[in-house]
Amino acid sequence: MIKKVGRAGIFFLGFILAAFFICVVAQGFNSDRYYLIIARHSGKCLDVRDRSDNDGATIQQWECHGGENQRFRLAPVSNGQYQIRVKQSDKCFDVSGGSQENGATIIQYSCHDGANQRFWVNDIGNGYYTIEAVHSGKCLDVRNGSTDNGEIIHQWECVGVNNQQWEIR
């Protein structure tokens, strides 16, 4: 038997569906897919230096070529946090030494459950994101706003500049 639903019931159903849609869209990243992460200010991709598989290899920016050292999986861990895993090595982005200081280098390192390997990926609109280290609250940043190949990625206080904004595709 079908019951007649009033305006309040339709409104409530619409609200529930909208909330569900927002939650699904907010997740946004397919954890089985590998993405390019591109700096807004330079158009260059995040890249593991020298295509290294070693712990401690520096994350830098480089012309996009789509190699496995430029492909990253956003693996959900908890509470909207992600580990960023390198396709080539299956290692994780890591704030070196667990530092909370401005200028600490982003490296790849064997994955563990430390907060220095967890990141919030914050949608700032227009297809761009900030990537914020959970343990420090600082953002991934191309050092000095450089547009050069090989410039390192480090953490820095989140200030909203273009060298802290990333396209993920």
C-alpha cells in the first residue's frame, strides 16, 4: 500500500538524498585509481626524484610525463584523511622526520600509520585542492614558488598561494 506523502515528507526525502549525494561526492577519489598531482602555479607534476624506489627519495616537481613515479593513489585511512601512495614504489608521502617545522621536506617512505603520512585533501574550488599534513596542519608547497624542474616539495604554513594548490587528475 502506498501512502500519500505531504510536502514535508518530500522535503525531508530531498534533504536526505542531497546529504547522501554530498557525502559521496566529497569522498571524490577512487582509491583504486592513480592520479597526477599538478601544481597550479607551474603546471608541473609531483614526481619522485630519479624514479627512485628508496626510502627517503625526495618529492619534487617536474614536467608531466605520466610515468609511474608521477602517479599517486589517494588511499583513505580515516576521518577524511588519506595516505598518498606512489605507484612505482607503493611507498607513502611522508613529512621527513615527522617534523612540524616550515620547510620540512616531503619524501617517500615505507608506509606506516604515523600522522606524518596522513593528509587532508581540501577542495578549494575550481578543480583545485590543498594537501595538508595531519600532524602539523601545514600544506604541501613548492619551495619558493619556483617553476623549475627539480624544485622540492616541502610543508609550509597554509597561506593559500598558488604553489600550495594542486589539480588532481
